[in-house]
Amino acid sequence: MGGTNPYIEKSDTTLPTTSFTITFIAPDQTTTKVQVDPKKIPYGHTGLPGSVLDIAMGNGVDVEHACGGVCACSTCHVYVKQGLDSCNDGTDDEFDQLDEAPAITLSSRLACQCVPDGSMDLVVEIPAVNKNLVKEAH
Ligand code: FES
């Protein structure tokens, strides 16, 4: 599964034209610095093109995404600790889903809906409570 969800409000995004970095902080506090190449966007077919999830998956960074990146779960919840101002505004549909995530803060976003424009470097923390309950049930 993946791609976009035709049943939700379209997100207004601006894709980057210059390279920037995203530093991912995993739940065990290990960091992975990704140099984003605008020419490679979209990296795949999961989440909005150029989203934090798209970039993570295209660079081997593990972020849960139970619904396949179509804004229909909250397992891709992340904290954008730096560079949030360079990202698209979240839609009402995104914030409705985020309400289901534990421990949300003002820096919370759904990785599949959060698209940076490349004007700032990002620091993105993947919360320890970000678990795919569907996967864990098996
Ligand atoms: Fe389901 Fe992002 S992967 S909302």
C-alpha cells in the first residue's frame, strides 16, 4: 500500500530545490544524518512525495507506517525538533490522526504528511512509543 489518500484534504507542499540534511534520532538515540538530494524525490511511493517518511524509507531509516503513508493511522508520528518552519502546514486530517498518537507535542507531525521545502536542515526524533500495534499483535 502507499501513495496518496483521495479522501483527505490535499496538502499544500513545496518541494526542495536545493540539498539539505535531515538528522534522524532513533528511539535508542542513535542518529542518522541524511543528505537529501531534491533530484531523487520522490524516493519511493510511501507517503507524500518528499515527505519525512519518503526520505527516511529511501535512506534506510526505519519509521513505522502501518497505513502505508496515506494519513490513516498515527504510527508514523515523529517530533520535528528543528526545521519545522520549513515544512508544509499540517491539514485537519493530519491533526485528527495525530490526536490518536501518544505523547504528542507542538513539534509532532505525521512523517508521511510532513514535507520540508529544503530551506532549513531538519532534526527529526522518532519517539520510543512509535510502535506498530498491528505488527506487534502477531
Ligand atoms: Fe499512517 Fe503516516 S503512515 S498516517
